[in-house]
Amino acid sequence: MADASALGYGDVTVMKENLAVLAVGAAINGALFGVFSGQVAFYLRYSYHGDRPFLRGVISAVIILNILHLVLYVYTAWVMLVTAHAAVYDSLDAGLPWSTYAQIFLNSIAVLVIQTFYAHRVWKIGRSIGAIVVLGFLILCTFAGGIVLFTYTLLAVRVTELYLEVVHIEKAVNIMFAITDFALTSCLLCVLIRSNEDGPSPLVKQLAFYTLSTGVLTCVSALAGIILIFCFPDSIMSTIIWYTAASLYSTSLMASLNAREKLRRRAGPSVYTHSHMTEALLTNHTEIVMERRSDQSYVDVEKQPDTEKGKEESSSGGGSVSSDAVATENGAHSAR
């Protein structure tokens, strides 16, 4: 979060540049919210009713936080560019709108929710205590940094000597965000690739591709914020990227969840060779139950609440049908 001095008060040229950056940031956030809204509409139509209450709660929280984030950003842009535009130029001591401070807090909460969700997926796939401990520590550090930044920014309104500390804390928060995002993406890729003992299946490769594509986007955003805050300490470009990161994170999350429908249509019922056991592969994109059969084959099907009911109906309807054929039929039904 940039402070009053970072906005360029006392330097009209820098101040004009920062106000221009604020306007561009508003346009970018508005565009991301449009994409996010489309992803939410797709999710509500195809996936909402079939998801578990936990996932519904996470998505509901993300939607609320993203809406509040956009409202606060638009309010900030309106005050700085329209309502208080003359006051910004006339008064070197003009303060920032209260909404700028609220955005720091909301961003921290949104990043915490989404990163915790990804860490939960890593745990469901890999069951690695060491990885979860490290990821949990990084996530808590990122959240704590955001709260400290929020607190110092509020205190700096009355104690101007703290503005320098705010800049340093902002640098630390951007670095922690980049490290945590990189760690989450790396862990998701590793556990996806190692989830199959015989090597990654085509479906797992597709999941890994979605994880990599969304993870790279958020990592690049975090790295850009770090570079900008060191190269342009008087600019609010890094602050705008930090504000945009929450919207980008939310959009990436919804896109990855909606990829389930695309993967289900593309892959269909896939048959692979493996040993006896039933295993749940829970990723940040989809929930798949790998049902392994006694004839050394298993079927990848989308996890649905009525899976067992479908099996019983298929078994009772065709007594002469083999167990393998019934399993394949259930897989095709779930894929559709």
C-alpha cells in the first residue's frame, strides 16, 4: 500500500502519473471482474449444486470479497479522480480515502482464503505433512504481513515518520506473496505428477497444465510488483498490482474449478491399468475418484453424490453384464 508521499504529494508530475496509474488500475480491475463474473455464472450453472458445502462456502466467500474489493477500488478512484481531484492538487497534506486502507485488509483476507484452499488440495492429494507445514507457515506469514501493512498504514496517517516503514513492509509483503504463490504452484505440480505410480496419466497431465498456467500468471504478477516497488519507489504501480493480485487470484480460482466441466467432456471415461484400491484424487481443479478393478483396470469418473446409487441400478438392471462393463457404464454416465 502506497502512502501519501508515495502518491507524489509535493511533486505535481509524480502525482499526475500516479493518478493515471490509479485510473488504469481501475480499468484493469473492472475487466478482471467482468471475467470473474462470467466464471461465476458458469460455475453456478454447471458445478455449484454438485459441490460439497465446504467448496460452496469457499466460493461464496471469494465472490463476496471480490465484489467488496471492486466497490472499494471504484470508490477510491472516484474520490481521487473526481470528487477530491482539486483538493489533491491544492493540498500537499491531503490524505488517502479510507477505502484504500480497507482494501489492504480485504486483499489479505482474500489471499488467505484462496491460498488456504490450494494448500488443502495439496494435502488431499499428497498427504505430505512436511509440505503442508511449510505451506501453512508461508501462508500465515503472507497474511501476517498484510495485517501489519494495514496496521502501519493506519498509524502512519497520524505519525508521518512511519511512512518509511510502510514502504519497507510493502516490499516484504510482495516478496512473501511471490514466494508463497511459487511454493503452492510447485507443490501442486509435484503431487499431481506423482499421484500415479505408473507415471502421469493424460488426465493428470491436463490438470498439471491448468495448475501451471494459472500459477505462472499469479507468480508473474507478484514478481512484477516486487520489481516495480524497487525500481519506482515513488510510484503506486506496485500497490495497484497488489490490489489487482486478489482479483487475479479469484479469477484464476474460478477458472480452475470450471475446468472440471471441460476436462470431463474432453476426457470421457478413461481406462488405465493398476492394482486393487480406490483412491480420491482431489485437486484445485477437480475431484476425481479412481476406481480400480480386480482385472487390473480402473476408470476415472467425476465424483457425484449418486455414484453408488447408479451402480446399484446398473447391477440390478443387467444380471448378465460383467462387473467391468457396469463400471465402464457408470463412468460414462458420470462423465456426461
